[in-house]
Amino acid sequence: MNFKRIRLVVLFTITIFITSCSSDDNGDNPNQSKNEVTFNGTTYDITTAWINDENTTTNDPSDIGISLFNKTTSEINSGNDLTNITFIYFDFTEVDLQEKTYTEIWDYDFSINGTLISGEFTPGTVFLSDGDSNLDIYASSSTVTINNLTDTTVDLTFSFTRKDGKVISGNYSGNYIDPN
């Protein structure tokens, strides 16, 4: 199993564990903007955001990761196998997130049609990955802007331009899960 796959398996395992005590605060709110990611003219919904300090073994600060999913915490906590998972991930080399624009994002992934079977996540179609800088799915530029951040909500926009010139962009505004 490669490092990328291990990171995704650990991410989903921790997400399931952490969110088992969380309520699903992502209900429909007509005043809330649409949370989505767009690639190649197709839009994918985002339902859940997770922000955490990626160092879970010590108290030392580390990268802060943001994971976005099209599944609710209730679906993730159900224990059922899941299909058709949209998954977006990026992290920052910051001790604390700030309301600002980040342009140096070295770790990122975006896939659709992923599965979670017996607690193991497998990405489906990968549209963006930092795994190999020679592939067209590697980002030649990236921007993530944290517009607003509170103890329970985040409002952010993001854009990644792949080496082949195709753009992946999106936004999320709403509650997030913070396992720290």
C-alpha cells in the first residue's frame, strides 16, 4: 500500500472515529450558499468539512488539513459501505489557520466516485493529486482563501490549476468538524 493510500485510509478512519460523537449540522439552509467543487463543467456537491491538526500523536504543531466530502456525518457514521464519494483534501504548513489567501499548497487530492468499504477508502476517478509532478493531474498553481473562520464555521474558496491547464475550483461555507 503506498503512502497516499495509507494517508487516505487513516483520514477516513479518523473521520469515522471523530465524527461518531458529532451531530450532523449540515442541514438544508436556504440562506446558505451552495457548497461545491467544479471541474471540466461538472459540479459536485460538498456536504461536510473537517479541519484538523494532522499531528495526532504528540502535542507538537503540524500541518493543518482540510477535507471536504459529499457525504454527511450521519452517512459516514452509519457503518454502511459508501459509494460515489467526492473527496477534496488540502493542507497548509501553518500552526493556526488565518483569514487570508494561501498559495503554497503542497499536499492535495480531489477524486470522485470513491468508495468506503469495510472502513477502507479507495479513490475513484482522481482529478488532482500531488503524487507525481510529471502527471497532468499535478497542480501548477493553487489558491485557497479563508474568508471567515470561527470556532465552528469556515467560509473558504479554492482553485487549483493543473499542469494541463484545467481548473478545479470550489467553495465551502458552513459548519466544520474539529477533532482537536
